[in-house]
Amino acid sequence: MATDLDAYLEILANPTDWWNKGRDIRVSDESNASWGELLRDDRNQLTRTDAAFEAGVTGLEGLRPFKAFSPRMLETGPTPAVRQAFERPVRAVSRNPASLLPGAADLIPSPEAIQTGYKQGPAAMGQQMGLEFVQSLPTSAAFAAALATPVAAPFAPGIGAGLVGSAAIRAANEVVRQETGEGIVPKMRQFIGTESRTGISARPRDVERPLYAQVTQTSPASVKESQRLANRNELQQRIDLMRERFNPRKGEFGLSELLFGR
């Protein structure tokens, strides 16, 4: 005699057959049927007590919604409305994968998560990223559903790329700020000369000197270096400035010194 467990095992053994059971029978061409038609059919299949079903009750009397999950009812397969509620979004996303880009943007760490990582370590940063991702799921799902529609589909790649790019720039800016004390925009302004160099992340060019005079013997190497500095051409001066500024860990590469001599 078949048991409830046998019914569940049968579904797991043949999930495709179970999923397609009754397709296009209760609702013809259900993949293209209107939601009104699908929901009316679903309403007609509300589960009731055996007595209410045999009596033909149509109201709220005798409703047993959890009976739909009993082995006997599950064996009949999903209703057309349930089947289409899963299949239609999947088909829409498969036709327009760019609609998933908003969700991809949420995988990029936020500035707040990066700050947490620098202050408390990678584990705390990972926890915050996970929390932020879960909190953003409803918004991402709504974005994906909207961008998967035929009306918005042509704009999905641009909108999605914009969201990913914006998140990446914000993350990069925060990393640069944590490493150097300044964001990307001040760095760019200093590079093109519209903002004076702050020297926040550069190696100091001047060392602290004592207030009293010290008499030291000049070494041959010092004399040679003094002569070199005095006889430098413009290119050599720029290369020396670049070497003084060069500090990759702090985001300083000396490009403005080499290109513009400042």
C-alpha cells in the first residue's frame, strides 16, 4: 500500500513530469493565457473538506487551504496559475539577462561595509555585506521584474550597467579614501591642476632640521649629488619630482609631476 512518503518520493523522482502534469488541460495555452483566466481557474480549485467538496459548496465554508499540500493533492501537480507564476518571470529574465544587473550591483561592497572592514576586519565586513544584500533583495527583485518587461527591456543594459558602475565607483572611492585620506575626485583635481596638492599621502619632501648649526664634512657623494641637482634639465627635474611623490600604496604615482612639472 502506497504511503505519503511514497507520494513525495515519486514527485522527487520525476519532477519534470510532475511539474507539467495537467499543462494546457484546464487552461488552454496557459503560457499565454491572461492572469484573469489563470486566477479564475485557481479559485475553482480551492481545497475543501471532502464533505464540502461532495456537496458542491462554493463559498468560504469548508475551505482547507493547507490540504493543497497533502500528498494526495500534490500528486495532481501545480495549478496553471502557480506554474505560470514561476515560469513567466524566468522566461522574462532569460530573454533579458541584463535585468539581473541591479542584483549584481548589490554584491559590490558599500562604502559603509568597506569602512567596517578597515575598522573591524574582513569578518565584520562580510557580515555587513550579507545583511545589506538581504535587505536589498526586495528592491532588486522589483528592479529585475520591471526591467524584464518588454517596455523596459531595451533600457535594461544601460540602467543595469549604470547601477553596477555607480556601485563600483563608490566602492573604489572609499578604498582610495581609506588608503590615502582623500577620495578619487580630489586626487583627479590635484592631478589636472585645478586643486593644489595636499601632500596628505605623499612622502615628506622636507625633513625636520635642527635649530643649531652643524659642521659636517661634505662627502664626495654629496658633492656629486649637488652638482647633479644643479645641472639637471627640465626632464630630469620632473623625474626627480615623480620619484619623490611616487607612493603606490597611497595612490600616488607622480604623474602630474612628470607631465606638468608640479
